[in-house]
Amino acid sequence: MRIGHRPKRDVRVTTHVALVARAFGCSGFFLEGDDGYLNSIRGILRKWGGAEDFELETVKSPRSLVKSWRRDGGVVIHLTMYGVNIIDKESAIREIDRPILIVVGAGKVSRWYYENADYNIAIGNQPHSEVAALAILLDRIYMGRELGIDFGDARIRILGTERGKRVLRA
Ligand code: SAM
């Protein structure tokens, strides 16, 4: 879930958060804010696959979602440079066998999330990017398996090659 999305300023980064979520194994993307931004992501899913399985939703109250997620037995991981370094928590996180909601911010994140997440996790305690943080968390969770994801409903598929571009179109 992307919170604090700032129209105009964050459009590209928010799109990248959603694409990383899809490409690296999340089953959906929640966006606090305007539905308009989800349309471009829907277009990408129709082309590259995942439209059937990947849930895209806007959220009016991300705090209510955090509360209900936990009430329903899920786990909330807030990514923040102020959190506990992933290297000290990755094995505990890998053992979670309940649905995980990963929260990433944009601008300043309210203290409420620090207090209400199950985990505040830092991907290193240096400031960088929500896109990088999400990608590395997912990689640590899936231990590289996410890099082999294939989307059954893709209209376009890449056959990775040493040189050039090989593309299959359905
Ligand atoms: N100053 C903001 C705050 O109060 O948290 C952070 C802004 S940062 C550009 C946007 C988002 O990137 C953060 O909310 C966090 O989700 C993610 N992020 C940036 N660096 C991170 C790090 N080292 N570890 C985990 N997440 C990070």
C-alpha cells in the first residue's frame, strides 16, 4: 500500500511501486488517493499480464485498512529507514504465514504507522526510495524466486537473450 501519494510529484514513483509489487510477487496494490493513476497501471497489466490476479484498489482510509488487516489476522510491515534493519529480521519475516500488507510512504509518514505496524523495517538505515525498499524486501522474502514469475494472461512476453530483443506476442 502506497500512502501519502502526492498528485503530479509522485505519479512516476507511485507507478513504479505498483510495477515492482506486481513483478516481484505481491498479489495486489492499494493506493491512497485518486483512482485515475490506477488506469495506467491497468493498461500495463492488460499487456504484460496479471490483470486477472493482481488486485488494484484505491483506499480512502489507509489507517482503517491497516486496522482491519490486522484484525483479520494479517501482518503489517511498514518500510522506513528508521526501522529495524532487514538483516536482523528477515528470517522472522520469512516465517510469517499470514497475509502481509507492506506500507510505503511518499513524504513524511505519520507516527501512527510506526505505532500500528507489526514491523517497522529498514532496508538499511539510509534514506533512499520506496521503489528500492519494496524490491529488496520482496527479494528477501522470496529469496530470488520472484525473478522467475510468469503471468499466464500476458499478451506480450520477453524471451531473455544475450543480445538483442526477443519478444513473443499473443
Ligand atoms: N521522510 C519520510 C519519512 O518520514 O519517513 C520518508 C520519505 S522516503 C522518500 C519515501 C518512502 O521510501 C518511505 O516512506 C519508506 O517507505 C521508503 N524508504 C526510503 N528509504 C528507506 C529505507 N532505508 N528503508 C525502508 N524504506 C525506505
